[in-house]
Amino acid sequence: MLEFGLFFPFLALMLLGTIDLARGLAVKFGLEQATHRTIELASLGNRPLADYSFLRSEAATAAGVPVAQVTLDQWLECDNTRQTNFNGTCTASQQSARYITITVYKDHTPTFTWIPIMGRLATAANGTIRITADSGVRVQ
């Protein structure tokens, strides 16, 4: 009984930490699923080059976050050199490729912030942990 009394707080702490970790991983997997689903939309069909702005709202809806928490990055590479203009052109001798990346973040509040490791993982003063997911695809 004495050994159980000494071991029980450690066991309870591990159980509560595992629950919080599982909740955080569920948020991470949900964000990753939302970004992958959004990137699938980018790769469907033929679109005009600059017509990918709708992906931000699609990703926000899929992830359940505001559009402000979604970034869309699109770029052109000419011979593996990143260009600033997505709709630009490369010279005839250069190899061109266009890429799109969606990044979504969500601030997750651990349930048990009093657990020492959860407090150390917090990235903001309010005790939240920023969870980020991104996905990308070559569109041309």
C-alpha cells in the first residue's frame, strides 16, 4: 500500500500528460488533413496560373480556423532558382516549375497546464501551444 501511495502521483501525472499529448496530436493531425485536402484541390483540373487564392478560405474552413491563420505561398522556379513572380516566365533554356504551399496554424491550450512539461511547451504568455501544419504541391 505504501509503495502504491508513492507511485500513484507519478502514474497519475503520466496519464494526464498522455491525455494532453493525445489532444494536441489530434489537433495536429486535423490541421495536416485540412492542408492535404486543400492541396488536392490545387492539383485538380487546369486553372489559370494566378487563380489559387481561393485555397486560403478552403483551408480555413477545413481546419476550422480564421482565414488569417492560413498562408498561401506560391512561387516559380527557373533552374531551381526561386523567382518572385509566380506568373512570370523563364527563358527557353531554363527549366520551370511552379509550386504552392498552404500553411495553417492553431493555438492549442493544454488542459493540464500545471503539469511541468506542459508549461514548458507553451509558446505564448497565455499558455497556448502553436501547432502548425503545411503541405505543398508542384502545379506545373
